[in-house]
Amino acid sequence: MQFPEPVSSVVPGLHGRVLGVLARTDKPLTGRAVTSLVRTSASPSGVQKVLDDLVRNGVVIAEPAGRAKLYTLNREHVAYSAIATLARLRELLLERLKAEAESWEVPAESVWLFGSTARGQGGSDSDLDLLIVRSDGVDESDPRWLEQVETLTQRATLWSGNSCQVVEYSAQEVRDLIDRGERLVTELRRDAVPVAGTSPQRTLTRKAG
């Protein structure tokens, strides 16, 4: 999945990136504004060609504004619901991960997304990084626990197209990381996205006991 521009995961190239920009706002945008909001480099002429094509197909509405034109997605177009869903792929993935983790027979204390995908920077070649905090009373070799983690890993890869990598700590190990002032803790405080269980903010402000 292209996490910065989810629409591009299905609509490759500049078309997907332009649709992603328009799907993120209700505000009419000039062609120049669309160009500035495309996350990867694009020429104004290239963006304009894409906008003209989308207008011809009725997916985008163009309205005159002096010498310029203002562009918005046509929310009445039959394609709009599909485009809106594509723009929400990251949120939909998080919802699936949450539902899976919350269904576990042996609950995790926390499941967080971290790394480049949490920052919205990961592309199709990026790993989907999950950090799982295991309760101290659960043995790391418990077959039920291992099966749950493996299932989540496999499903996350199928749902996103990205290789899912899991980092696992016990609750005590997390407290030890906090106590030692490990760099990972700083990164998690800054970037981690809660999926299930206790949030990074609450967990990572606890004092070692």
C-alpha cells in the first residue's frame, strides 16, 4: 500500500495522486494548489493534463474563478464512493487490525503501529511495523499467543500488501526500556499509532515499578 497516497495503491501514477489531493478536502482548489499538495514532485502541466482528463470524465468539476479554474471532486459521480474509500485505506487497515487484535483469546496489553507507516511515509516496499506488548503473566511460548501473533502478521500482510514485521515486548520489558531511556521509547512516544489496548501515551509515561 502507498501510505502517503492510498489512492495510488489502486490508481497508479499522477491520476491517483491528484485524486488523493482532491479527496482530502471539500475546498475548491486551483490547479496550482493541487500541484503544491501532491506529495511527490509533479509538474504543473502534468497536473493540469490529469485535471482536464478527470473533468472530461465527469469525476472532477471545474468552475471558473477569474483567469483560473477551481477544481473539486464530483460527489454525485458514481465513482465518488470508490474514490472516497480508496482515500481511507489507511484508516480501514487500522480498523481491521484493531478488530483482529481485540478478538484475541489471550489479550495483548497494547498493539501499536510504528515506523514509517505510522508516520504516513511508507510505500509499497515498506514494512508494516507492529509493536505488541505482552502481559507479564503470558508466557512468550504459549501456543495460543504464538498463533494469534502469527495470524495477525499474515492477515496484515494480505490486507495491506506490505510485509508485516512484529516487535514484541513483555510489559516488564517495556518498563525497562522506559527506565533506560531507550531511543525506541522516544520514537514510539512521537510516532506510534494505537491499534488496540493501552495507548502509547499512557503506557510510555509509566514509571518502572
